[in-house]
Amino acid sequence: MVRLVDSASELYGQAGNISQQANCLEFLANLYIAAPADSLARALRTLKHCLEAHNSIHDTRLTRVYLMYGQVYDLWGDYPKALKYKLMALQAAEDEGNTGMTMCEINNGIGIALYNSKEDEKARIYFKHALQVAEKFDDVDNGMEVVNNIVNTYIKSNRPDSALAFIKSLPKQILEPKSEDNFFVLQLCYFKTYTALANYSEAHACYDKLTQMVKGNKAYEGYDQFLYGPLIDLYLATKQYAAAALYIQKEGRLGEPRYRKAAYHHQYLLDSAQGHYLEGDLTVINEAGLTILLRFAPFKGKTLQRKAPLEADFA
């Protein structure tokens, strides 16, 4: 598919049909974004050519191009640049008079960039705008994804009670989803919320439902990775440190920068719970060429045994 679209783009360019060439380049960039992580650099180069093509014919319909720029930087973990391009996508969509589900996608994307930049309150504003659009079009699938993101902001802000209240206030079509995929996401929201509320019996009940869906079901192959983070949180909260360590290793092997960053944070929580701390900094380079500064903090009154990352920031 990639070769076919790439060839079509070249042919349209040779024929002087720049508008169709730009459309092909958009499609090609989207294919690269959906491919393995090592294709992101190709996606970025393709988007650059796409933007140049649009600009050469004074085409201002750039919403999708800016949004894909934001997606690439999101996947690389460069959240300030991701936010910049997603805000540009929002402005472009508003200039085009777009009022459809694209506005849900854009607002949700802006919320993700803000959430990853530790701007939870601001992120929730955009997530709720996205949810309003999804509800307007009765789009439960996308609405459920946004619900999950809103729950995450409440939990990250140490407001699990607000997360539970929010879930219970949702309309019937979301609280009683017809598809198994949406039921999975809803139970995941409950699982995370009950863990944060220290209601471990309810958390275990939600986890049991989730594992029953995933276990032995080819339709849910790979879904277990969405359980790693919440399960680690539950193991840490209940002091099951060996089990937490096992799943932190699994989380770190998932590949994407966001998962590795989460694994660093979970390792910090595990080491601080066990008193394994050492002060210092460690700088590493990720596959996108971005510099990551891992900061370490001292743990007073304990034997210093090994480094425990406090947080991973993209410098």
C-alpha cells in the first residue's frame, strides 16, 4: 500500500496535479504513522512535502496535516510540539467552519498533549469539549475513549472521587455500552478509579471482568497491554512489589516512549516504596533523537542501593 500511494503521489506531481499529490501525501503520512515507530521520521518528511504542496497552490485546508504533525510528535514524546500543531489544527478547523466529529478528534488530541505536559485541569477542558461533540453525534466509540481520558485527569490530580462521580453522571448509552470494546474501556475506567479510591475489592472485581474478556479471545489479542499500568498501580497500592516489578518490565518493553516513561515512573514508585534511591541525573537519547533527562531524588534515612527515576522529561 505504501509503495502504491507513494508512486501515485509522484505521478500526480509530474502531471502538475498538486492538489491530488497533496491528498496522496496526507494518506501516505497517515500510513507511516500507523506503522511501527521507526516509520515516524518518514511520516514527518512526508508531512513536510505535503505542507509544501498545499502552500504552493495556496490551499488553506490544513487541519488534517497539522493534526498528523501533532500525532507524530505525540508518539515521539515531544508534547510541546504536539500541542503547538494540534492547536494549529483547531484553528484551521474553525477557519474552515468544521463542526463535525473532527472537532472531537482535535479537542481530544489537544487534551492528550496537555495531559502529557502535566496540565491536567486544562486537558480536562478540551476533553469535555470533545465529549460534547461525541454525544452530539451519538458516537459512543469515540466518546468512550474521551471518557477514559477524563478519568485519567481526575486520577492524576488525586481526585478519584470526582472520577467516580463523573462516570456515574454519564448518559445511558455510555454507561450501558452495547459493544464489548466499549464495555472493556468502561470497566478499565472503573478499575483505575476504584484502585485510586483504595476500594480494592471493587478494583479486583473489575480486573476479573477485564481478564475474562482478554484471556483466550483472539479479538482482544494485545489488549492486555492496556492493563499493565493500572495493574501496577494496584500492586503498588497493595504492596505486592514482586508482581509490580514483573509488570513494570512488561510495560517498559511495549516500545512507545509513553510506555517507557510510564515504566520509569512506576519504577520510581516501586523503588521509593522499597527505599532504593540514589541522587543524580542520567541523560539518554531516544530513537527520535530527542534528549531525555532522567532525574533521580534522594531517599532520606535509607541505604542507597540503586538509581530510581523520579520522572522523565524531554529536554
